[in-house]
Amino acid sequence: MMSKKKETMGRQRIPMVRIKKETHRQVTFSKRRAGLFKKASELCTLCGAEVGIIVYSPAKKPFSFGHPSVESVLDRYFSRNNLSIPQGNTAASSELNMELTQIVSQVEEEKKKCQAMAEMRKANAVRWSMTNWWERPVEEMNIVQLQEMKSALEELMKIVVSETNTAKPLCLRM
């Protein structure tokens, strides 16, 4: 049986030097620009920040992202007269940020509990497999386990016979 060859190299760390091939450089620019804009959008959503980004591609083409808009962020930056807290529902924003922080803390606690339970399960796996000998295939049991299984099955058979003798018969209607 042949093992499958790994098709890709996976995610690799690339050195921080200029990419020589122009096509590779353009692809990297496009992907990283999208990632940069996504992070900026998350920053706006999570923190209520006003963000403006202007990026020029290697082909000298401009790309921009702004929240609420690039123009408003630039106007505010250049005028510097509106540095106070923006008008809006900042109380609700602060409340949502506090709620988010609490939820993130709860998620971290649950992850720790889950990890601890997994470690406990792993530590007890040997003990559990020893106590649940009846779950293993009969071919893997030793003579002592087979004798225990035989006596347990005989005891179970006695209980089943006893219960069936004392149970009331069921009448089925047709």
C-alpha cells in the first residue's frame, strides 16, 4: 500500500525581502491588501475607530479603504479640529465592547475546561479500557476475562428469565 504524497508545502513563512517576480509580487500585493482592508474593517467594527488607508499598487494604481469614508478621515486628520469623541451612541458601543470582552473570557475558560477534560480522558483511557473488558473483541480476551464474561452472561440470563416469569403478559388488540 503506497502512502499519499503531500500535494502542497502548506503555509510557509516567507522572508521579508522584495519579491523578484512581478507576477508573484502583484498576487502577494492583492492578497495582502485584502487582508489589510479586512483588519481595518474589523478594527472599525470592534472599536468604533475611524480608519483611512490609501495604498498604491506596484503598477501605481491607488486603492483605498475608509470608515466612514477616506475623505472624512483625511479631513479630520488635516483639520485637527474635531479630535473630540465622535457624536453617536458611544454608551452602547462601550457596553457592546464590555460584553464582547466577557464573552471572549468565557470562551477562553471553556477552552481551558475542554482541554483539561481531554487530558483527563487521555489519562483515564487505560483504566477505562481495563474496566470495560466486555467491549473488546472476544478474540483479544485472556482466560480470566473470558471466565468473567461467562459468569456475567450466566447471571444476566438468570435475571432475564426471572423478569420474564414475573412480568404480566401483554394483551395485543387487533
